[in-house]
Amino acid sequence: MKKINFLKLSEEFTPPNPARRDLGGFTLIEVIVAIFLIIVGMVGALIAIQNIFPSIRIVSSQLTAAYLTQEGIEIVRNIRDTNWLNNRDWNNGIALPQCDPASVVGCQADYTNTINLDNFTNNFLKIDGGFYKYSLSGTSTPFVRKITVASTTDSDGRPRMNVEVSVSWRVGGKNYQASTTEHLYNWK
């Protein structure tokens, strides 16, 4: 029969000494440093998110203003085309004295009037049913659209209208403006 030496066996399987310093785990300083780094990262992310929201409002309003300037050009083009269809002068209702850039008045227009441009009144556009217009109903917007039209000729002597549409608005205490220029010809 084989003898088992229990003394030797107990030496091989002794539990670790709790007083030893090479145990796994984190020290208090490591935990504090980790928490500090996590807090710094979260504060940085919150500041970045906080700075993004005003930028989103500004970019959104710039995009709307760009569309409103293009819409102003399209309204003038629509009046010109309507003139042709109704056998009127191509610049009838467009080349008005108050619309000339030398005039301090300017003009305004929306899709409710396809006959001529109206005197500029510096009123805010309202949105009603998905359309921007100068009406009594609708929700006010911060946008004001001004149209100027200069009757000139090009280098070949052909008559043309230089149409400039500018949209101004205020967001976050700052004034902004966008403008577009187009040359319309009597190509008929």
C-alpha cells in the first residue's frame, strides 16, 4: 500500500496569504484617475453637443433662405412666361421703377400674384400650407425677401433683366443675408 504524505500535500495547496501585495485588482488612486477621465470625456461631449445646436439652426435657416432666393427668381420668371402666354410685353409688371436697384423701394412677390411684382414693404414672409407668402394668415417666419430688377442689354445688344433676390433674417441675435442674381432674356 502506498503512503500519502499529508504534510507535503498541505504545503502544495496552501491558500494565498492575504497580506501579500501582488494580488490582482485596482488601487484607490487608479479608480479615481479612471473616474476623472470618464468625467472629462463626458463633459467634453456635452459641450460639443451644446455648441452644435445653434449651428444646426443657422445652417437650417441658410438653406431655407437659399431656397427662398431661388423661389423669388422663379416667381419673376413665371411672370415673364405668363406675359408671353397672354401676348403682353415680356417685362410687363416686372420692370417697374420701384424695382430698379437705384430705387430705395424694391419689390416683393409670392406665388399668390403671378401678374406683377408688388412694392417692397419689409414684411416678414409667412408660411401657410407649406408655401411662403405675404398674407394675413399663416405662421410668421424670420425671413424678408426683396427683389430688384434692372433692365439692361447684354454685350450683343439684346434686352435683358438682371434680377437680384435677397433674403435677410435674424437668428440667435445675428443678422444674415443671402442673395441670388439671374439674367432673364426676351428669348421668345
